[in-house]
Amino acid sequence: MMDVIETKLNLIADISIKHEYQDCICDLTQNQIIYSLQDFVHHRNVSRLEHCIHVSYHSYLICKKWGLDYESAARGGLLHDFYFYDSHTTKPEWGIHCFSHPTIALKNALEHFTLNEVEKDIIVKHMWPVTISRPKYKESYVVTLMDKYCATREVANYRNKFAPARHTQF
């Protein structure tokens, strides 16, 4: 899974950090349903799976550096957009996508995985401040910020695809 983020998103990962990150999410990545996110375009030429890995990995790195619960950040980040419809062409069953997809993602995640309270909060509140409720945990704020950062970077990389590659390393 890390190969996707390293090649497509031009990231450099230290081997020990890479293994520790993979340990945090290994139970999620053993379930094949996570890979179905690859079938949905999320930001231009980036799949929803790639975006979720990007958010997850950056959140993991920051939370680890700050002494926070990096495992929950990695897991919540990977599942924050865990919904199975094309948001560019399909409306959710209820509500407007930007408001309803966090709840849909949490519902889907709970059907397939056991989550702690931090992971649940990360998923359901990652769209703050668009959604009303503030994140309860510092890790939720980190994932929320990394979601915005990664989305901006993914769109910018698409627009600047002829610009020299930049590498991000934390």
C-alpha cells in the first residue's frame, strides 16, 4: 500500500517508519473492501484510496512527532472517506455530500472494523468546520488539517503536472 503513496504522491518514507505505519493499519488493509476505494476518483487523477493513504500517512507522521495517538490517526485517516459512491456524479441517499459523507463513512467503517472513540471522532468530524461539531481530540484536528492539506496538494500536483517533482519528508 505504501508503494502507492510513495510513487504517485512523491513521498519519501524511512523504512522503519514505513513498517511502523503499516503495522498501525495492517488489520484494515487485510480486508479487501478497503481496496475498492481505488475504483473512485477523488481529486482529479487521485483515487479515494490514494487520498486516504496520503491523509493517513501524514497524520501518522505528525501525531508521532507530537506524541499523540498516531495509531488512531493513521487508522482514522485511512477510513475518513470510506464511502462507496462517486461524489462527482452521485448524490448520497440523504443530505448533501459534504455534510453527510462523514456519517456514511463512519457507518461503513463500523460495519467492517472495530474502532476506538478517537478513530470514530476522526471519521465523523474530518470535515470541520463545514460540519458543525468540533473535533473532540487533538488527533481529529490533525487529520482534519491533513485532509485539507492533502486535497490541496493533490489538486495542485494535477494542475502542475509538468512542474518538477517535489518530495515531502517529515
